[in-house]
Amino acid sequence: MKDGTPMKDRMRKKESAAAAAGAVPAQPGPGAPAAERRTPLLRRLVETPEVGVVAACVVVFVALALDKSTFAGAVNLQGMGFDLAQYGLIAIGESLVILTGGIDLSVGALLGTSVILMSWFNVRAGLPPVLAILVTLLICGTVGLIHGLAVTRLKMAPFVVTLVTYTVAQGVTLAITSGTSITGIGGLFSDLGQTYVAQVPLPLILFVVVALVAWFFLERTYTGRQVYAVGGNAEAARLAGIRGDRRIISMYVTSSLLSAFAGILVLGRMGVGSASGVGVGWELSAIAAAVIGGVSLVGGQGRIVGIVAGTVLLELINNGLTTLQINSNYTNIVLGCVLGLAITADRLRARSVARRG
């Protein structure tokens, strides 16, 4: 070499410079201690953001199973599977919106409206169940598109936009039914909402499939990483050439579609199109599951594993309080305390990351 520097040393300097610029992580040299070359497995598990909520799920389940033998029985676990599917679907949709830095307050009300719409199209309008489902999905997808356009093009606050839909959806539900239930729905809904596959509820299997697809999208696709980028720093993402508006709109559409999908399962489980209490307050459970699972309310942080674990924890608490025959009036108090602890932990974790940065 003209400057007398060995090629290996020059390559090492380039790696160090790239790491300092944030391009690639610097690789420790062959003489570095093993602790620097490789993070111990236990330490990696402890530093995983979702380890706390997963551990909480295990502790709560074991404690309830030891206190009440019926809690871990097949019948109760199957019932929790049905509940987990319907709450989990809207929690995933809500989380996708939160990852972009937004919020969707309409997921619960839209679920309730989708139940009534599918019932009305099937029974009153005489549409086959499949067509009733498709029309309802189209309507809900359009609602999500309106949300996304209002947030990105009109620069309206997500809270306000989705709150309007929340109010309108509840009004539409009552206007269609006049407070009565719609009976005589097609058998396809019951097949989707009440079927078991090897003693496992079909809705739970569908929820697992949706969760896996969402995990693959966020963790293994370039578009998924763009969603994190938009939620973390929208301006930086724009300067990097990412079409943030498209990513935000697509997440709102997905959230609304998942609400309608959850509505299919709820309708099949109930067997009637009822407007009484269906979906009311479920958006709070969806937000709570997301935050408990490690999704940052400011966007850009959170994983599907944590979201699923957060949903499981909420279901364990809900079902456990019922199993222990605790007054249902205390349920919201307990869930509110859990949510408060999760938000506090999220803020402390954010401060810790900022200090390390």
C-alpha cells in the first residue's frame, strides 16, 4: 500500500466510521472479550421489551389456576379463546394505527355497527351471507379510507376524526335496529363464530393467523419498516423518500377492516344481530392491550408479540375476576390501574432509552 497501512486496518477504520454514522454496527475485533462479541441469552431476554408482560401473563395464569381449578379447565379456556380472538383483532388494528402516531377511537363502535350491517343485509335485504360480509367489509374499509385521508390531507387530529365516527356509528346502529335484535341470520356466521378445530375455537385460529401476518408485515417487509419510520419521525421519513401518507392511510383502512372481521366472529357467536352493548368500550381495551404490550402512544415503537401478550393479559384479568366471582363493578377499576401502570412503564422506558441515546 502507498501509505503503508495494512488493508485489514483500513477496513476496520471504515467499519468504525460507518458505525459512528449509524450505517452499520461496529464489529468487535477477534481479541475482544466474549461478552463484547456476543450478548448473553439471559441478558437479551431481560432486555426484551415484551418480557415483563409475558411474565405477568404466566404469573396471573398460574395464580388463578391454583386458586380455582375450573379456571384452567377446557371449557373456560375455550371461552377465553373466543374472547381473545374478538378483542385481539381490534387490538392489532388499533396498534397499527398507533404505530403511525395516530389513534382510532372508532374500532369498538365500528365493530358493533358491522354486526348490525351484516345482519340487516342478510336478513332484511336478502343478501347471501358471503355477499353481506363483503358489502360490510367494503363499507368499513371506506370508513378507514376517510379516516386516513382526513388525517393526512386535511391534517385533522386523529382523535377528533375517529371520535366523530364513533358517535355516528353508534347512531347508525340504533337507527337501523330501533333497539331490537335482528334474528334469522345465515348459518355461515355460526360456522365461523362457533366452530372448533381439534377442540380449539376457529376464531382463535383465525386470530393467530392474522397476528402472524401482521408480525411478518411489520418485522420482515420493507413497507412494515416504513410504518415504524413514519411513526418515529414523520419528517425524517419524508426526507428519506418514504410516502408517509400512504402508510398512514393503509393502517387506518386495515384497522377498520379488522373491526369488521371481528364483527363477523361476534355475530356468529351471538347468533343474532344485537345492538345492546356490542363493541361499547372495546376501543379502550384495544388501546390498553397495545400500551400494555409495549406500543408507544407517540408512535414508532411496539411489536406484535407484545400486543398479543397484552391482549392475553387483559383477558386473563377479565376472566379471572369473573371466575373469582368478584363484583363486575370493580373490573374497570382493575383494568384502569393496569393501564395506568403500563403507561407509566412506557414513559419510564422512553426516558431510559433517551438517556442511553
